Amino acid sequence: MIETIDFHIPELDAMKRYPKEIFYIGATELLTRPKISIVGSRKPNQYARQVTYEIASKLSQAGVCIVSGGAIGVDAICHKAAGANNTIMVAGTGLDKRYPAINKNIIEDMEKEGLVLSQFQAGVASYKYNFPLRNELVVALGDILIVTYADINSGTMRSVQDALRMKKEIYVLPHRVGESDGTNKLLNKGLAKAIYDVDEFVAKFGDIKQGNIIKDNFLEYCKTNPTYDEAIAKFAAKVFEYELNGKITIKNAKIQII
């Protein structure tokens, strides 16, 4: 059931204008947790996909709630990695829409176990001008902003402008020349910090005591980009389980993390 937030969310005072209404489905208790916003391209490269998943998963396991925008690409990876019960999605439509349709199952899980927010009433479609407002709310909710992949003239970089205006720390992944030019430019200008060691980074923001974070041996193996036949030989049951759960995909006869 769609309900309306009836209390003040102090993090949103950083927005240009505090939202007139905020609608929600799910557990508003997540708003009281330490929160980190993660955003990025709808088409990140494989390296960004893998490291985004690792960062979101480990932050979640360390007690940090992950905030993102529910889009395909980096957003969906974050929500999946964090787990439905420890993620906040900010929608760019009315909450009756479950947009984009390809993420319908993920969104339904977040409605049941996590939290979905929107500034738009039921019935409002995915108008282009909704998304800058959605992005600003995503950035405002997080204690910091992580951008894992972004081209220079992308909507993600407009989120970066929101973060700079709000004086939030920005973290990015180091990329090769010609890839993720937007985040590379931020590093070059000294406007962002690079994440070189995921565990070291997570330890700054969550409880990462010895043994608190459990490594997923199969996903660690998938980072080596094995062939389908190799993976089946070593982890037959896991391959089928993780493919069904949408954690991996098979492309060109190789395993890739989603």
C-alpha cells in the first residue's frame, strides 16, 4: 500500500527545496540507518559491474543501508547486492508504476522487505524532468556519494553536481583512459577520491571486524571471468542457483556477474 511520509527527514534539508510530499512503500526504519548513495551508468563495463556489486554487498554486510535510483545498470546491481531488506530505492515515477519494468521483481522485493520512495503521486509516468528530482533525493539521503561509472555528459554527472553543492564527499572507481571519463575527470580535478581497496574503504563506514564479512567464494571465482564449462565443473549447483537469482549471466560462453 502506498503511504505518505508524515515525519521530517533531516537529510533532505540539503535539497534545493524540501519535497512537498514523499510517498513510500516498505520499512521507513531504514531511513534511520547509516546510508550511502551509489549511482552510475546504465551500461557500466564488466569491471565496474563486479566492483559495484562487491562494494554494495560489503557495505550492506557491515551495517550500511544502500540508496540508489532503481534504474538498470549500476542502480539495479546495488539493490541486488545490498539485499532487498537493506536498500532504499528512490523512484522517478508514481509508486504504482514499478519502473523500469525490467526491474519489476527487484522493486517488488524492496517493497516487501526494504523501502521505496517517490516525490510523485500514483499515476505519474516516467517523464524526463522527474529524474533530476529523483537523483537529487538519492544524493541527499546518503552520507556520501559513490559513482562507479559515468560518462562526462550523463545524468549521473548531474547527480555529482548535486553532491558538490551539498558538500558531500564523492568516491569513484579508478578507470582506464577512455573509460568512465566523467569519474576520471573528477579524480583529475581533485573533486573525488578513488576506491583502491574495497575492504579498507568499507571499514571507514561500517563494522568490518574480523569475520564479519563473509566472502562468497563462487562470486569471487566469477570475477576471474571463467568459461561456462569451467564454472559448471567446479560449482555446478551454484551456477544454476545464481543464474536463477539473477546474480550472474552467461554471455559468449563465459560467466559474468550482474
